[in-house]
Amino acid sequence: TPIRGADVAGTVEAIGKNVTRFKPGDEVFGQGRGSFAEYTTSGETGLAPKPRNVSFEQAAAVPGAGYTALQGLRNKAQLKPGQRVLIYGAGGGVGTLAVQVAKALGAHVTAVSSPENLEMLRSIGADEVIDYTREDFVDRGERYDVFFDIGANRSLSACRRVLTKDGTYVLVGASRHPIARVIKTILLSKFVSQRLLGFLAKPAPEDLVILKEFLESGKLAPALDGKYSFEQVPDAVRRLGTGKARGKIVISVP
Ligand SMILES: NC(=O)c1ccc[n+]([C@@H]2O[C@H](COP(=O)([O-])OP(=O)(O)OC[C@H]3O[C@@H](n4cnc5c(N)ncnc54)[C@H](OP(=O)(O)O)[C@@H]3O)[C@@H](O)[C@H]2O)c1
């Protein structure tokens, strides 16, 4: 089995002969091949200098979920300053970064999550929060320009009901029947005025630089669910599997 793990932050130990951007000793973050390990490898475009103002753990929490939040909100949803975005399933790794990226893009953010996450979501910038155990977002009668669907467990029609006429729905999370949901989303979008989109985030060096700048300016301060030791990797994976992690789970390798 290949070693698991993609996101990474650490110190460059050695470089290939064509590498020009980094030297041994540099502190970097980004993605590698099999990062649940003491050493990993990466192409140089997969990494960027680690911002000095954050820890290795905070930096490691950002790349994959950060790409998803940034590419989903900026590229797919084309979120503009002043627009209203609903982030559904805001409490996890992607969600907590999406709240902060949406704020950095100048949007008004409503975060839907479970009760134990609401205070944290306010503290990282959500303008409004909805506890999905007590209130259905559909019943608020509010309209949003963008619906960022991380939870993906509500019907498309419920999601569309809270979108403006020309609003954009972005399917981010995997629903119980992921392929059927993607097909339905794409097919339906051909017949309605709203844009309904699915997407898969991709590593992009220019986006890693933007995420680095967000970290440096304090626009991103990753929420960490907990720090796990190398020996606790199975516990960390089990915790992720519950879907109840508050922010990102990070494994600290000494
Ligand atoms: N499209 C892409 O490119 C892409 C990239 C990365 C990840 N993903 C997908 O995005 C999803 C989240 O990934 P993650 O890394 O953030 O996982 P995570 O940290 O485990 O977060 C799980 C998410 O599911 C939500 N959730 C759980 N139960 C829910 C419920 N009953 N109602 C509404 N939401 C519920 C959680 O919301 P609360 O905590 O707020 O309840 C949380 O936001 C996964 O499905 C993952 O496969 C997609």
C-alpha cells in the first residue's frame, strides 16, 4: 500500500539537481507524495515557502482544503465582494477555510453547522451562523448568491430554493450517492437559470502563493481539531471518518 497523506509542512532535507527555488534547510508547505511519514517527496511547484507567522501544524492544515475553498469560491462560484454566500457544513477542514476565504474575498458569510461549532465559526469570521439541528436554512426565507455545499446531504431543490434567480450552487462534498448527485447537478443546470456546478480541486502553485499571503496577512488562521502524534495516525483517521472534526486534523512528526 502506498503511504497515505498529501498535505505537508516541513524543512527541505535534500533537492534534485534541477531544483532552483529551494535549498536544504528552507521551511516549506504544500503537498507531497505520502506525507504520513518522516520524509516525503514533492515537485518544487507543489511547495511554497512556509509563512513565518504560522506553525508547521497550521501551515500543513491549509494546502488541500485551501485549494478547495479558494478554487470553489473564486473560480467556480466567482464569488464577488458584497455577495452573500451560504457555506453548508462549515465546521470541518474545508468548511472552516471556506468561511475565511469567503471573508477574504469580501463576501457576507452564513455558516451552517452543528451547535458545537457555531462559536468557533463566528470567531473565524462568519457573519451569521445557523445550527442545523435546530433550524432549517430553507425556513429562514433568505436568498444567497452562492451555495457552497460541503455537507451535500440536502436535496438539490432545497438548496436551489435559497439561491437567488441567477445564483450559483457549487457541489463540494461527497453525498451518499456521489455520482448520481454530480450527474443530477450537471443535467439540471441546463434547464434552470441558476448555475449548478460540481468540481474537483487541483493543486496549483499560484493558489498556494495566494494561500500563503492569506496566512501572512492573518486572513487565514486555520482551525485545528487536534494535534495527533505519528503513532496516533489511526486515531486521527478514525476521527476524520466521524465527519465531526472541528477544523483540520494535523499529525505532528517530530
Ligand atoms: N470537491 C473537491 O475538490 C473536494 C476537495 C476536498 C474535500 N472534498 C469533500 O468535502 C467534504 C468535506 O471534506 P473535509 O476534509 O472538510 O472533511 P471533514 O473535516 O470531515 O468535514 C466534514 C464535513 O461534513 C459536514 N457534515 C457532517 N455531518 C453533517 C450533517 N448532518 N449536515 C451537514 N453537514 C454535515 C461537516 O459539517 P459540520 O462540522 O459543520 O457539521 C463538515 O463540514 C468531503 O465530502 C470531501 O470528500 C471535496
